[in-house]
Amino acid sequence: MVVPGKGLIDGLKVTAKTLGRRAVTEQYPDVQPELAPRTRGVIALMEENCTSCMLCARECPSWCIYIDSHTETAPSVGEQARERSRNVLDRFAIDFSLCMYCGICIEACPFDALFWSPEFEYAETELRNLTHEKDRLRDWMWTVPAPQPIDPGPSVIEPIEAIEAAPSDAAPAAGSASAPAPREGGSTPPIAEGEE
Ligand code: SF4
Ligand code: SF4
């Protein structure tokens, strides 16, 4: 039998139960979300580094990178030198309505011309506006975070003389089972000082 108003009461019960809990939703766009600095937001193009090699476009699984270029011939430098040719980028565009943010293009680029930017606020009401041409992709470069500092490595690096001199007591005796075997066709490895 259907009790009139049961659905409403059940709904109010759920509301009452969750009233005291902390909300897990974020109030975007009133409150900006706290994203990781390396968030995959949008792809930026360092146009100066791009050689129009097409590697990124060929590797892209979504086929959403469009590149047009032409070749220009630069005059020879010396009398014997040949004329040089170079690619000039005419168009570089990424269609973000097709992109799946896999990052393969960035990994594939051998000239460090593509970077992730954490910027994500570029929603459009027109689908075609999600194709970003090279000027817009170049502008995203301003939002790319600085590279992380280089790992300083171990804090203490022992000088090689200290390593060579240290294990004289602990080293296995020459001729014992654990002593290093002579190399094939070569001489016996050098014996540390104090082993003789
Ligand atoms: S992130 Fe992936 S899908 Fe998007 S443009 Fe690069 S390779 Fe293509
Ligand atoms: S792989 Fe890099 S250098 Fe080659 S076309 Fe793509 S962005 Fe330009």
C-alpha cells in the first residue's frame, strides 16, 4: 500500500541526516578549486621552438592537432656552402573538443615546444571555438608554471679516496670464496690497500 507523503518524508530524513556533515562539493565558480600545480588544463605552444616536424600530430590518438607549414630557402653562408631550407609554421591548432588530455603530444615533441598549463577556464558555448589557433596556444605559455628545481641529489658525497681507503678490514681475503675472480683475459682486480 502506498502511504501518501512517504517519498517526501524519506527525502526529509536524508536531508536531516546530511545536514550536520561537512560538504564535499566545491562552490565553483564562486570559490576557485585548489588544483595540483601540474594539473592538465590546457596545452600551451612555445611557437619559437616548433620546427613543424609533425611528430605530435602523427602521435595524437584523437587526430586533433592541425599543422600547416611551408619551406623557405635561406641563402648560403659561404661560397662553397649550399642553400639551407627551413620549415615555417603557418598554422598550429588543437581542437580541445576532441582532445582527451593524454599528454602524448607533449611527450612526443623532441623540441620542448608543448607544455601543460593548469588553466582550465576556457569553456565555450560554440564548439568550433574550442579549436585554439597558434596565437591562443602561444598565450597559454604565460600560465605554464616554472619547471621544478633540479633534484640536488644526495646531501653528502664521499670523496673517491675515502671510499677506496675505507673497507680494507671488511674486504674478503684474496683467494677466499668471496674474493673477486680474475677477469677473463685480463688481470686480477686491484687489491685494496692493506689486503696483501
Ligand atoms: S593531449 Fe593527447 S589527445 Fe590531446 S592533442 Fe595531445 S596527443 Fe592529442
Ligand atoms: S612535435 Fe613539437 S616541434 Fe614537432 S610539430 Fe609538434 S610541437 Fe612542433
